[in-house]
Amino acid sequence: MLIVVVGLNHRTAPVEVREKMSFSDKSLKSALEKLKSYPLIEGCAILSTCNRTEIYAATMEMDEGLNSIWDFLAQWSGIYISEVKNFTYCHTLYDTIRHIFRVAAGLDSMVLGETQILGQVREAYQKAVAYKATNGVLNTLFQQAITVGKRVRCETGIDRNAVSISFVAVEMARRHLGSLENRMVLVIGAGKMSALTAKHLVANGVSGVIVSNRSFERAETLAAQFQGKAVKFDELYKYMQEADIVISCTAASHCVIKAGEVRKVMEKRRGREIFLVDIAVPRDIETEAGNIGGVTLYDIDDLKNVIDHNLSERRTAAMKAEKIIEEELDEFMKWLGMQFVVPTIAALKQWGNVIKQKELKRALNRLGELSDHDKKVVFSLANAIVNQILHVPVAQLKSYALTTEGHLYTEILQNLFNLEVPGQMPKKQVSHDKEETLYLKKDRGLV
């Protein structure tokens, strides 16, 4: 059983292609059923997010298995298979395992170390199991990938340092104000960045959101998302008196919050500190406002400096994570190698037993009547010869199973002894028929 993955992400395909090769919750069941209907696909799972689509499969034949996945994607997306291949990447065996471990750990994400992907891997696995699309090997692979993702985050802390403007703004607010629970936030501007920052603040416990924007209608729309309150732009200083956190991100070409007005606000707050975050370019808040007692001001450059530091921390953590992945990869390969080896060893012993029984029957027929003692000697001799002949290849195969090339040695042994192993592609029968031998030679251009 071989493990492969075919995928595309933000690095290999534009959004219009990713859209065509994505899978919604409603379509996932039928997609998995269609994919598993291909003869060489023994198990499959689909990981589909906004930035990536990946199909993991267990197959009995590598090349044909990959071709089946590409054909499936071409039919699903309506894109020519040649184009599908251009936009996708594929990994097999050892590289497939490393890839899914890195994905689950957040090392292959657009944002290094992001946490959301681990939950998406878990969900993809759970749905594939629910729709009966996986098999034993894929189940173990995904379970281990989830374990690896958890271990990386626990031991390296790769996801502890925020690396987006909105997340950093929330983290800095928490550092200065302590708990964000029961805090009031004033959002000035109704753009995407303001909305995203407000969303993170609400998720972290702020009690209320006030939105002020030059377009009162847009302020109402954003405030409604958080069950908040929209106020007119010329009233923002009045409501700044109530706020603990102010997030400003307008499209104005000049400062909209004056230091003098902030000083008046602070006098009315009577010592209650306020945290100002200016994420606009050009800046919305006059720099002098940060010098007023009780005021903490961060602008976009301050936040970017924090992000650069946090990214450096994440890169250091990523190096530790790669070592963890290599450790886990070695352990998984040992397990996978044994999954290849055990049925092959059983088939090899069965092959030896068939020959032994056949030759014993022939020998006993030629020897005629033998005493029980003589029969035991003959049987013992046959057993000893077969066991000793098979001892070295079996022992060597077990040792190779613990290496990354275990599956290759297993396949070589299967081909050498013409073994048929359950759950794996049947080998062509070797024939000593003269006509068949001649036909094979002609087919290969040897005669």
C-alpha cells in the first residue's frame, strides 16, 4: 500500500484555479465517493481550505494512483488534465508523510505557524472517516499528523507570537490593560482592517463596540456585526471618553484625531488610561497624543516591529519543529515499513511451504514405503532446508523495514519471488512456456 498526495495552494495556483478545485461541505461526500470509485484508490481524504486543496490517497500502484487523482480533479474542475498537472504538486511515500506533518504543524502555511490549519486537518480526517473513504493506513497517517501538530505547538510555541496587524494590536492591548473583559472599544473607520481588529477584540472578551465613520451607514453596518453602536463622526471625542481601546484606520489624508482633543478627553476620564492603535497610512492620530499622561499610542510601524520580532521567534521555533517532524517521520516510516513487510514475509513463507509440500509429495512417491522414523527425517530435512533458505531474506527484510527504503526492498522481494500479497497489486505469473517466453522477447524487442 502506497501513500500519495496531489495538491495546489497559494504558491502554485491563482485564486480562480483554486476556486474551481475546492470542495464545499455539501460536495465533499460525493467527491470522496467518486474518488474512491477509481479501482486503484484504496482510501482517500480531501483537505480543502481557502488557500489549499490536497487529496491524500492510499493506492496499490503509484503512477496509476496519481493519474487517477489528476483525472478526478480534471473532471471536477472542468480544467484540462494537462493544466491540472501544471497547477498541482505531488508527493509520494516518504515525502507525503513529511508533507502532511509539516502542514499540520503550520510550517507550510501562508502565515508560518498558524493554528487554524491543525483543526482543518482534523476536520478533513473526521469527515473522510464519516463518509467511509479512508483505510487503515490513512487513518494512522492522519492521526499521527494531528499528534505531530499538537506536539510542535506544545514544545516550540510556534503559534504564541502574533504575526498579523490585527492580532498584534489585540496582544499589545492585553499587555497594557491586562484582561480585555468588560473593556469598551471604539473603532474609527469601517474598512476591512478595522473590522478584523474589532473581531479579534470581541473574541478576546471586550464588552462593547462603538463604531464611528464619516459614512454613518457604513458605521451602522459594521457595528451590527458585533451588536455594537454606530455614532456620528463628529461625536467620536465624546465616545472616546467611554472607550478603553481606540482602533483607528480611516482613508483620510490627514490626522483625524488631534493631540489637543485627546488631552481634553483624558481630563474628563480622570486618570483612566486609554490604549490607542493607529493602523492607518497616512496616520490618523497625531504623534504628540502618545506623550499625554495615561495614553499609550501604537502606530503601524510600532506594530510591524513587533511582527518582525515575532516572525523571527517563529522561524526559530520552526527549526525546532522540523527536528520534531524528522523524529516523528522516522517512527512512522518504521511502522509503515512493517505494514509492507509482514504480509510479504507471510507470502514468502507460504511460497516456500508450497514448494516444500510439492517436492515432499514427489520424493515420497519415489521412495515408496518408508518407516515413520524415515518419514520424520525426510520432513525434518525439508523443513530445515526451506527455513534456512528463507531465514536470511526474512531477517534482512525486517531490518530494511526500519529504514526509509523498506517499501522498495519489499517490492523487489515480491518481484523476485513472484509473490501475490493481499491488498497489493498482483504480480504477473512467471511462465516457462516457450511460446510465451518468445512472445515476451518479441514484445521487448529482444528478437
